[in-house]
Amino acid sequence: MTEVAFHFNVPDKMNYVCRILRKACQAKARVVVTGPPEELKNLDEALWTFSPQSFIAHCWSTDDLTKTQLSLVILQADGAGTAPAAMPHHEVLLNLAPSMPQGYETFERVIEVVGLGEEDKTHARERWKTYSKRGYTLVKHDLSTKSAVS
């Protein structure tokens, strides 16, 4: 069954996601990031600039098949046509969207990143309830009580 982890109280979502993706790439994990188009455009830019020592190679789900098959990180904007379940790999799905990611159950792991805003938290609570009702074991990482991912 898919492992679902929520990362709550993230003060800077873009920076945090970049750090998660850097760590995943170092471990050779393959990640699909899904979310609103504007948020993923910001992430795309952040992946180029967040650290002068480490660029995180990535592509868009709309790129050609060769790129998406070779890339460790694929950005999948909501409404871009290809559902995350149709991606060439199903290791990790990182969700930045307010709704449940389509096809999440085909992935080994789902990571939900939740910022400090009340709207973000409200949507996360709804996703938490839905995962729980469907029988998933949920892991909670509360950044207000821990140090962030390095």
C-alpha cells in the first residue's frame, strides 16, 4: 500500500521542496511533483537557482518521452493532460495541490507539503481525512517541532 507522509508547517514551501528533491536525487529516487501550474512554474525557477552548488535536473510531463523516462524529477501541472498515474515511474509523488493527486495510489510514496497558511492547512486536513478513510497509514512531520530537511 502507498505510504503517505504529510510535512506540516513548512515556512518556505519552495525552498523546502527543493531540499526534498535534492535529497531524493542524491538517493536516485524518482519523483513526480504535481500542483497548480503557477506554483510549479515557481518551483521550476527555484530548482535552477536555489543553490549555487547544486542544480536539480528536472523536466515537465509534457516533454518528450525520452526526457521523462530519464529524468529523476518530473513536474506535472494540474490540468496538463497527463495524469501522474501515466508517468514513466511510480516511486514518489510530491503533491503541492490543494486536492488529492490523481492516481496517487499507483505510487510507492506520497509526500504532501503543507505551508503555514490557513487555506493550505484546511485543504490538507481534507486530504488527511480522505487518505485515512481509505485505510492509508499516515505519517506526520510537523516542522514547527522539528528542524527542516537538510
